[in-house]
Amino acid sequence: MDYYFHPSPRPSSLEMLSDEQLLNIYELAVEAQASPDFIEIIKNVLSGRKLIESGKCDS
């Protein structure tokens, strides 16, 4: 499934996290083998914040 995370006027929970918190959640999600869709959403937010390049993190 292809998802694009659209920032909304009302921030989502992921948008409200600090960069460090978001990176930690990404690492935990990968380690826990969370849903690939969830991991992709996190990667999109990370990419939007310029914390990773698209496709840089491997899940």
C-alpha cells in the first residue's frame, strides 16, 4: 500500500514528537516487526523532517 502522510492543521501524534522520539519509535517499530504500513508512515514523517533520505532506512 502506498501512503503519503499529509500534515494536517491539527497535528497528529507523530508530528508532535521530537526528532529523537520519532527516531526511537522508528527503531522500536522495526525491532518489533510492526506493520510495514506503520513503519512506512514513520519513514515518511522522518523524510519530511529531513532526518533521513527517502529509502535510506531499511525495515
